[in-house]
Amino acid sequence: MAKRLNHRIAVVTGVSRERGIGTALCRALANEGADTFFTHWGRYEESMAWGAECDWPDDLERELRQMGVRASHIEVDLADPSENWWPTTSHEGADTEEGFA
């Protein structure tokens, strides 16, 4: 059965915590078949009372791929316009049929 968002790409920002809204969105979109690219900013999380979950973005990427969609992520401060966020090296799987290239 075809899923509603097959062959679509979703971009989700603010996916730094396992119990966060961004994570819930990524899971829901992947469940509907959307390939998912997400951003996270661990340095912000480190400054908060709950602290950072440093391994979470990699764990979530693996989880989404196990759901049968392509997934990738980048750590970036989207609030800083001077941030050079374009990756200079490929992320795991980025230049394979599992990645987004």
C-alpha cells in the first residue's frame, strides 16, 4: 500500500531531543513515507536545564531509515545568519541511493 507522502522530502528544524516536538514530527512524517532531513543545535540544549542528548540525532536518523525512508541531519544554529551551514563533506549515506544526493 502506497503511503501518502512517498517520494516527498520533509525538512524539520529543532530536532535535538528524543521527547521533543521535532522528533515527533520526524516520526510521523516518516510513518507516512516522507524522506526526512532535520536540523538540531546541541549547544542550545547544553545551556538548558534538561541538557543535551548528543547521540540523539544519529539515533533518530537510524530509526527513520529503519522505517524505510531516507534520512539525514545537520547541526546548525539557524538563528545565526552568519553561520556557514552548508556541509563541506558528505554525511553518511548522502551520496548513495540511501542519501539525498
